[in-house]
Amino acid sequence: MIKFDDPEQYRSLPSIILQNKTILFSNLPDIYAFHATSFLRDLQQIYNDSLLINTYSIGSAIASCFIKRKSNFKLYEQYVLNKSQSEHIWEQYCCGHSFFT
């Protein structure tokens, strides 16, 4: 997605692709931010807890991360709802285009 915003990179893209960037990528930046700033840190704290490593309670600790952040997983609703439209644009205009390969 970063290359998608770089004028040097996207000059060869048809305008139809550029106009549909939000459909192609949906809310992936929000999903990425959630994982990078919250969920991953929760999981890393479990991994760094030497009392949990190699015990059966690590599974419960991981499960509690999902429960703690369950409202954040609603981010995937928008992504899933947009998926068929995104795939259609991908198949029509992007698949096989040199920018994406």
C-alpha cells in the first residue's frame, strides 16, 4: 500500500485502479494498526512472561487476549463485507499487472 501512494511507483497504473484504492485495500490500515499497537503487544507480553512459557496456562492467556480485544475484531466486518467487491476489481484490473507482480 505504501508503494501505491508513491508517484514514482504508480505512474503505470490505470486510473480505474487508483480510483478504487479504498475498495481494493478496504480498512487494512486500521486492521494493521490494531495488530501492531494492541494485539501483538498483548501476545508479546505473554511470550515474555517466563512463568507462562511451556505451561498449559499459556493457551488460556492467549485466549484472554482475544476476549480482551474482541471489540477490535469488528474491524474485520468491514473488510469481509468489502471483500467480493475488492476481488472483482482485482480480477478485472490488477491481476497480472506489472505493478502488483
